[in-house]
Amino acid sequence: MSEPKIEEPRDEFEQRLDEALQELQSCQQEKGYQSCMQCSQIIGCELRNRYVKAVYISMNKGKGGGFEF
């Protein structure tokens, strides 16, 4: 039998990412889109820009710099 998975508490960066994702998905649902790519306002969209920044910050934990894949 496998042991139950214990989730670690989410840090502030992951929490901000979750909030940005919820806002973005809410906008998509309101407009009836599955993706931002369907929206004519994708360029310059403040919600999408906030989400992209939240993803970047959550990946580097607020330390800046580049990504190593």
C-alpha cells in the first residue's frame, strides 16, 4: 500500500500564481474561450500580462535571472 501524499504548503509565489490563473480563467469563461489565443485583445491584455509575470516569478521564486531547463 502506498503512503498518502503530504502536500507542502504553497509559498507566496505559488499563491500569487494561483490567483492570477483564477482571474485569467474567469475572463476566458466570461468570453466563452478555451484559450487567450482566441481573444482579439490578447496583445496588451493586463490580465494575461499579470499571469505571465506570476508564472515567471513563481519559477524563479522572485530572484530574477534566467531559466535553466
